[in-house]
Amino acid sequence: MTIDLTPYLSDTGPKYLAIARALSEAVRQGELVPGTRLPPHRQLAESLGVSVQTVSRAYAQAEKMGLVQARVGSGTWINALDDAKESAYLRGHEPRHESPLIDLSIAHPVCPPSHHLRFRQTLAELAEQASPEVISACRPIAGLAHQRERASAWLQSRLHVPGEMDDRVLCNGAAHGLMLAISSVVQHGDLVLTEALTDHGLIALSRTLGFQLRGIAIDAEGLIPEALELACQRFKPRALYLTPTQLNPTGATMSEARRDAVAEVLARHRMWLIEDDVHALLEAPGFTPVASRIPQLSFHVTSLTKVTVPGLRAGYLTVPRGQLHHVLPRMRATTWMATPLVFEIADRWLADGTVEAMAAEQRTLIGERQQLTRRLLGHHALESRPTSLHVWISLPDAWRAEELQQQAEQEGLAITTAVPFMVEQTPPPRRIRVSLGAEQDIARLEEGLKRLAVLLDEAPPPMMQIVY
């Protein structure tokens, strides 16, 4: 038979999927009825101007969807589309795009070829020049002296982190440093305060170490000092975990006045601060850490991961005076010492200005991606910093975040809802976090943002609620 699928064809996505969807729509519209025999592959290919292979893939996809049945020797036929088959199709997770998921879910820096080249060049130099202790050292636990000395000077001059070399511990990334800091002053069952939306790594750490978490209200600048004061009065917490710069997932960044106010509350209640400053280098110089205001109560953690290459797990933990003897046994128990070779690379990059050059380049690259995002999605409510690795998007009224995440996966996109960042068991905000650095090819990022824009501008599929 001859059929006309042209009115139902879409211009988006692979052609074979467009044909399969067109068959589905033709069935729904009554144009094709159960028991109808479809044209041979070649005939339909000629009428649509596509290859025979494309039609073969379209028929195979339609069979997966339960729309058709291929009978050996007699062709392909439209199935009876009963409710069970329709529900199974609507619940299915058959991806609609041939390419792997476009990753808008991971907070990841952009790593252009120049970053890889610098890494390889430094490794080649170290192969010829590295001192024997970089290979053979197993002490001191806090890191090699020359590496700690360089790091301490850089932390003071660039990030304004108080302390001397003897207050610094080299650790295998910021996550390791945070674990060392928290486990040094927080015991099983203790209460730790943090932002109402916080890094999911802290939530996982609370379950691992057995401490309690309580979320504090946040606004566009992050944690609200008045809410912190009330929580301190009511709950007598042990510590505050704080991300004052580019809070994950909202991107909120505290002004200097806000940092002053938070430090004043902590000082008055004599409460420990664990400051996660891992995004500090994504901001141009100017912000000072909260730790600089109350060094005697503060653990400060940062790393090079977010602006250089993620594989360079170079983290820096600054410890309050008198607390190093608590930290070092935990360092020894978890990793013995930070990897000297990794910190030799970091040491060279701090010495020759590579870290600052890569940080400036990262801010430029992410800034371009932020501008692209605002051009494509700016008609929706977005929150972000100009150099943040992600944007925080409010959803249109028709969408729930979990529905959008599911539908985005069907469209070949990976996005993140607020759920992994929630401290309290409350209804999640109707927002998604879209990360901009994981896709190294900006053309793939642009394609992903365009697909997301189409989804946000459309209503959810009519039967999507059946997945709940």
C-alpha cells in the first residue's frame, strides 16, 4: 500500500526515529489502523527520499515501540495498540538519539588541548629532572617541605588564606581535605550545619562518618547569617560547613559584608568552620575567605582541580593552629601521604605562573559558555555567576524536575535536579542544574542546550505522570 507520513515527520533527531514517530502519530490520528500492511522498505524509502537502511531501522524501532509486527514472508503490519502496549512504550527508556548522552550533569572544567599539552610537557620535564624524593618519599605525612612552602606562599598571596607552612596539609583533592577536616573535629552523632542546598559529597560524608546534617536557609548570596544565628541558639551545633564562593548547585557567592556577618556569628558561638573554597580560582582576585576573619576556628580547603585538569588531585588543607596533631593521624590512616608526583606538577605550575594562566583561561572559556547559555535559555529564570561551571534554572509551571530529567534523557541529555543537593526531606525546588564544562566540544554543548530549550518551551508528554 501507499501511505503519506509527510504531515507527521519531524525535522529533529535521526531520520529513522522521525519516521518511527511519524508512524506512531499516524496510528494515533487514525490514518493507519491495526491490521494495516506497511509498504515494502524500498517503496517507502523512495517516497520519503531516504535510504532503505533508514527505513529498515525505522521499522525495527517501531517494532520495539510495539507499533508494528514483522511477519516473515508477509511484510510489516500495524499492531493493535492496546493500553498495556501504549503504557509500556510511554514508560520505556529507549534513547531517541544515536550519539551518547550530551553531559550537562557533571561539574567539570573545560580542558582544551592546551591543558593536556602542558600536562604532558611537565611530565616529560619531571622524567628528566625530578629529584629522587618525589619517587621514594613516604614522609613527612603532610607533604614534602618544598611543596608545602610554595603552596603556603601561594595560598597567602592569591587566596588570602591565613597560616604558615606548618599549618598546611597536602591532600588528594578537596574531597579528601574536607573529610580530614570534618573527621578531626566532628564525632559520630554530632550536628553539622550547612546550606539548605549543599554539595552532595558532604551528604555522602555525613552518612559515612555518622554525623547529622541540618540545612540553613539561603538566598542569592548563600547562607543567611540570621538563620545561622537562630540555628546556633537552638541546636548547639559542632561545626558549619560553608561554600561562600559559587555554592553548588545555585552558584551563590557571598559579598564581603555577608562573609563578615557569618564570621561574627561563628566567633560569638565559638563554632568550627570548615570552608570549602574549591571554586575560588573561578573568580577573579578580590574575595577573601571567611577563614581569614576567624583563623583560630577555621579549616580551609581548596584545590587546583576546577581550573587545571581534573586528574591533578592537588588539594590544600589549612588547619587551625594546634589542630595538626588531630589531622595527621587521619591523613596517615586514609592515604598515608598525598601523592608526591602530583604535587611536584602542582609545585612547578605554581612557581612558573601556569596555575594563574590556566585559571584565567578557564574563566574565559566558561564565560563564553555562560553567554551561550543565556542566549539560548535566557528567556527562562537563570541564576549563575559569569564564570560558574553551571547554571541554576527555574522550570516552567508545566514541568516537574524529575519529569524533565527523565524526558531529557530520552532526548539524549543528562541533567541534574536539586535532589542530590538537598539536606532536609522537604519538597525539592522546581529547578535543574545545567553544567557547562563536561562537554569539551562547544558544538555538542550548544546542541544540548538547544534540545533543552525545546523541552522547556514544550509541555510534558500527556501521560508522563504514569511513571510515578
